[in-house]
Amino acid sequence: AGKTTLVKMLTGIIAPTSGEISVLGYYPNKLENAFKKQYAVVMGQKSGLFFELTPADTFRLFKELYEIPDEEYKRNVDYFTNLFEVSEFLNVQVRTLSLGERMKMELIVALLHNPKVLFLDEPTIGLDAVAQRQIRSFLREVNRDKGTTILLTSHYMEDVRSLCPRSVVINHGQKIYDGPTDKLFEAYQTHKKITVVFDSETNFVVPDGAEAIEINTHKAILMVPRENSGKVIACIMRDYSLQDISVEEEDIGKVVERIYNEGGTRP
């Protein structure tokens, strides 16, 4: 879809075939040293760590590469390792770390020199739900405490929704939306998912205004337009004996699919 290509252009790894890119007043493909010290990039599928070394070894290497003063280096290592709660892993070989622990160390390495901009390409790919939440929490703290601008690409729309106040949607090279993330989802998250568990075997009839996703004698899952959800829930609670009922927002992946299909015209 071009997300990784975009990050590579913004960091000067590849040059755009047309037009020009400016980041912090620099042209990335000129690869100026002054620019390199202003940003960091973390790609979820490419490691900046050395697997036979410890994270502490890599930290010291990056300290020399970026000429980080001793006091600033110590302050940042302490801050980031405490924030991530990974101090106990500093002196073990990277190859022995879990994927989640490794990604935390990748982020720390990237942030040691206090970059103004952090480019993240799929930072939570392959991580379990707990590690994903920890990464998101860490990034929110860094953005708030350090003022670091974060540009994120992700297949996981929960990353986008929980981390990014602003979203840009690009479709076939054209920008179709650029604005607040919450307004984007408000416009396109048009349905709610209602899950009903019955007390006993039940012949359930789908209420008007609802669409059945799954039905059996013990359970029903419905998709309901947001404006009809209250009426449908009241109808079900009135007519059936229930063990449980839950209401969830529509799957974010479906929302994104709708955005692309409609060309981002609603907002």
C-alpha cells in the first residue's frame, strides 16, 4: 500500500520520483548529517539491534555515533528503561529477548539522541495484545514528556486510533482525508455490534433495523445502525430472557475499508 515507501522517502532512504519532500526544513534524500541527528526511524520488520550484543552495548555504540553527552545519555537511558520497565534486560543478549522486549529496546535506541521526529513503520506488528498496549502507552508518554513528533504507519487501526490525534488517508497516491482522527471514525463508524446470550434455547427473530451476523439457539450477533441501536436493544430485552448482552463499536478494519471505498468524502 506504500506505507513503508513513504517512510523511506521521508528519511532519505529513497528519493521521490516526482515532487519534493521537506522535513524540518531539510531535503531528506540529500542525507545531510545535520538532518540525520534530528530524526529516528524504527521499522517493525527490520532491527537496529545487534543480536549477539546486549542492549547496553548497542546503546553505548549509538551514544558514540550520535555524540550524545554523558549526562544526557545517562538521563535518557534511565528515563526510557524505567518507563518501559526493562532495566533487567539491559545486559542480556538481544537474541534471547522476546519480540516485545526487543521492540522496546529498538524504541529506546531510536530515542537516545532526543530526535525531534520519530518515524515508526508497523511498530506493533507481530506483538501480543499486552505488548501492543505497552508500546502505545510508552509512545504517548514520550510525545507528552519529550515533545517528540511521531509519524506512524500501521496495519493495526487501534494503533492509529489510540495514538494519533491527526490522520492522513492516502488512496492511490491521492490524499483523501487530512484531519482529526476522531472525526474520521465518527463519520464512518456507522454501526454497532450487539451480542446476545440467551438464558435457554431460544428461537430468535431478528428485530427490524438489525442484520444477523451469527444466530443459534443460545446466541445472536447483530450489526445495527448506530441510530437504531437503542431501539433494537430495548426490543430484545423486552422479548427475551437473557444471560448477557454486550454492545461494541464496529470493527475498525471495516471502517477503514468503507473510507477507501467511498474516497474519504464524508468528513
